[in-house]
Amino acid sequence: MNEIDARPRLRVPSQAARDEVVQIRALITHPMENGSRVGPDGAVVPRHIIHRFLCTFNDQKVLDMDIGPSISANPYLEFDARVPASGRFYFEWYDDNGAIYRESASIEVT
């Protein structure tokens, strides 16, 4: 799978009150081959997983997690974040082949 095939999707509210805790949802389309499956030709399918997820907000780390090979294909993450001011969330998914998939979403404090 190359970088073009993975598709991040986000659900981030467009507005929030100052210091409100909002729910963030992030999903990426990715096969997450764990390296133990045998393909139709009898050869082991090489490992190819998203091994790290990073979310920042206005240069502040919100979530930084390592992901192991037992996570499902198309990993879905849901977490909460406090929004102190208007800004932008940045999301990065890192895979075993060196690809980094990026997406971002802004939120306005009202």
C-alpha cells in the first residue's frame, strides 16, 4: 500500500466554548498487515501497520501513542481534548514503510 491509498477521516467540532472538552474521532483506511498472515502464493505477507499516531493542537501535544500489530485494519480512534483557544488540530499516522499520513482540522472558540 502506498501513501496515496491511506485515507484519513476526521470528526472535529468546528466550534467550542473556551476550555470545553470536545470529542475527536480519527479513522484511517489502512490494511494493517501484521506480518503473520500467509498470502495466496504461500508466502508470508510482510508487516505493514500504522505504528504511531500523534495529535497536536497549536503546537501542544494532545495524544501520542504507539500502536501494535494486533490493532484492526482501518484503525479508529476516539478521544477527548480540552480547547483553550481557537486553533488547529494536526493529526499524523506513521506506518512501517516510512509513510506519514497527515490531516488537520480547525476549531473556533466562541
